[in-house]
Amino acid sequence: MSGMTHSILERRITSAGPSPRSPLAFYDAIALFDADNLVHPEFLARMNDYLEAHEDAEVIQGYLETKNPDHSWLTRMYALAYWYANRFWQLARANWGLSATLGGTGPIYGRPVLPVWVEPEKPH
């Protein structure tokens, strides 16, 4: 991956799920985000750096945050839950050498787990 440009494939997945002949199997990693997520401009570059430094990494979880914690009591509760999970749960697991708990958005799935999701298209 070093020295290569990033390729981004935007794919809208319907309720039927991805096609079994999905081109996702031909990428080094995929990132999943909800449509309303705000992603830091350096996010993919930093995740790529981590994958290069840890070739055995299967999945990386991005930092989960609320974009508007002061909007209402509900967004404040979500913010507190994310802050708690990031600081006390995820950091503790990392310090013990355990894997992260995956959130619903922001995970990066590396090449070791991509074949589990999709089978590459086989030549006829």
C-alpha cells in the first residue's frame, strides 16, 4: 500500500446486501460509514499507516464521536456514552492488548477478513 494512491469505491447497499461478486474483494481494505458521518480528511491516510505498521490487523475501529453534543439532552447522552466507551472501554482493551469493540460506523476491514464477506469473481 505504501506509495500508492487511495481508491475510493462508494457503494450503496440495499436491504438485499452486497452482491456475491462484489469488487470489494479486490481492495486492500474497506471502510464503512453511515451517510451522515463526518470523517476527518486524514482518516484514510492514518488508517492506511496503521495497516502498513500492523500487517496482521484484521479490523480497525475509528474513533466514535457525536458531531453536535450540545444540541439536545439526547445528543449529550450519546456523546457521554461515546466518550465513556472510547476512554474507559476501548483504551483499556488496547492497553491489555485486546481487540477493539466495533461500532456501527467507522470500522476499517483489512484484507484478512475481506474473503469472509465476499468471494472474488471466479474466471469462467
